[in-house]
Amino acid sequence: MDSKIAEIEKSLIILKEHPNFKSGDTITVFYKIKEGEKERIQFFKGDVIQRKGSGLTETFTIRKMSNGVGVERVFPVNSPTIEKIEVNKLGRVRRARIFYMRQRTGKSARIKQKRN
């Protein structure tokens, strides 16, 4: 049963090549928005607070502060609406899911940057 579902998913979903990123990294996601007949590209820049799932159904969550309000957005990795992903900063965190960032503001909400 599971193998049949996996075969159907593989035939329907187009795999995209994205740069490697993980929790704590700051990334910009460029995605398409369709408004009526028109189509435009918008970006969402923030910190990755988690990657969840595996394979074709993998998702990632990005968090940013907008006018003092925390905004989170979940993107499927293989979404056809994602145009491209840019990694802006590599963060150094000890956890795979950094939900503690939701309670933090200001200086305590900063993520240490990874050195080369």
C-alpha cells in the first residue's frame, strides 16, 4: 500500500534543487503569488525554526518579526510555487527545532553566526 502511494507521489511531485539549509539559518524564500490573471514573485526572509518530515513531504518553517509581531510561515520543500531559496546567514544552534525563539525579542532573539 505504501509503495503505491510513494510511486504516485514521485510521479506527481517535481523535485527541485535548493541549497542546503538547517535550523538557525537565515534564508530568503522567493515564491509566486497568483492574483487573478497576474502572477508576481514575493519574498519572505527570516530564520528557519524547524525542518519537518522527510522525502517529498518535507516542510520548513520560517519566522520573522514584522512591525514587532512575529510572523511564521510553513513552506513545503518541493512546492511548485517556490521560485528559489537564498541562504543569507548560517546560524549556529544546538537544537533542530528552535521554538524558544517565539518567546524572545530584541538582543536575546539573535542567533549566533557560524564562522567559516
